[in-house]
Amino acid sequence: MLRKTLPVGLFILLLCSLVVVLKAAGLEQINQNSPPDINLIESTEKKNSLAKLQKPVNVLIVGLDTGRFPGGASREGVGRTDTIILACLNPQNQAVNLLSIPRDTLVEIPGHGEDKINHAHPFGGMPLVIKTVERFSGVKIDYYVKFNYLCYEEVVRTLGVVEVTVTEELHHKYYDFYPGKMKMGPEQAFIYLRLRNVPRGDIARTERQQRFCIDLVKEIKKPKNWARLPKIYQIINEKGETNIKLWDLLRIANTFKSINGSDISVNTVAGSNYKERGIYYWKPDMKKTAAQIKLLFDTDKQN
């Protein structure tokens, strides 16, 4: 079965790989290739905008189960959050820590009682999702990024292809995957990232997503992709939703100049499967989860 969730790669593309462009090409070169309606360089703001971060920044990344999917199917409407990731970008140790909150996690949704966390979005949109995640984690969210498959598809299509390291043989009715290097377009990559009807199921899928993130960073490092980042930011603004302004993004990027794949830590909320009245949930182990959050988000210093 192919679950229509979204990869972490898009977020990594926005917040991590942009630093490669700033470092390798220089802001002026990007500006020369920018679309007319996106100007990355404003002399009056350049100095202030590129000031480095002094404290950790927490970003909530949400992927909705809406848009067009491989095979021609589509889903419209408000949508549920199929991907929920809380990220901490820490300038003090140049690390990006990602905590994935499973879509079926049983949490307290303000005003709605206990329910699966992915129901927060249809109940109250992003404001309620943010409020729910903050209450669950105890982490204050500074920024958010929300997107669906259409947004993801256009970003990867802008890059053209991503060269992916495949480590195991996988089969789907549309594509076959064999160990080695494979160049994937948006639809093929989407299927590769979402396959879970395989040995080790979700664990194997998570590992594929982590490797894809690293491959995506490598792809954006290529000089041919330097000038495409303004277009990608434009896609996020038009097809997705974020409260990260372009200058904030550049400031974040300028802070994390040395980041690479080994600096990105991917984790999942500790817990176990739980069934009540015929409904399956992911029941978090709150003691272990609290320890995870303290370690990843350094909450003692942030609060």
C-alpha cells in the first residue's frame, strides 16, 4: 500500500541546502539569475538580513494528504496532516534535529479532547495544529511550513531529477527500484519514499527518507541548481504556506554555512501501537518523549 505522505526532503531543501548556494555561488550570482519578482539582494536590508542567529529556531513542518498523486488520483479539501515534523535549528552546535510525530499519535487537541494528532488540521487549521504540537511537546514554534504533494512535485520538477542511492530492491506497479544510483523524477521519488508494504515496513521507509534527504542536499549543491532556489521559494509561497519570510530564510541559511547530511538528526516520538474501540493509535511514551525533546531541543536553555 502506498500512503500519500510527504518527505522531509522538501524542508531540508528549503532550510539546509540553501546554505550551499550562499556559500558556493555568492548572493550576487543568485540575484543575477532570480525571477524578476524575487530580488534576493536589497542593499538597504542586506546587512541586517544576513545577521546570524544567536538562539535555536524551532520550525514545524506539515505535509497534507491533498493534491495529485501517482496514477492520476487526487484529493482536495482541507486535508489531514500526514507528515508532522518538529525541527530545531541550533546555531550553537550547527545541528538540525528533526522529531517526527506519527500521524496517529494520541494527543490532547485543545477544545476537542483526545484524538489522533492528524485531526487537528481539519478541526482548526494551522493555528490549532501549532497549538496542539506546542502543548504536546512543550516547545515554542517560531516558524511553520505547510505543503501538499502538488507543492512537493513542482519543487522536485524544478530540479529536474534527483540522483538517489537505492540500497534495497523494491517493486511497485509503476516502477521497480534496484540497488545502486538511480535518477528519479518527482513521481518516481514519491513512490520510492512512500512504499511501506516491504520488510521492516515504516522503519525501512524512514531510512529511505533519511538517505533521500542527504541525496537531495547533494543535488542542490550542483552548480546547475544554484539559480533555481528563488523559483523553489516562489513555489512554496504560491502552492504551500509558510510564515518564513525570504530574508528570514537567508538569515537562517547564513547561520548554517557548514551543515551537511551528518549534521541532520532524524528521530521519531517514542511510543507503541495502541488499539481502542477498533481504532489504531500511536500511544506516546511520555517519559521517553520528554527525554527526547529535552535532548533534541535543549528545552532547559530555550525556556
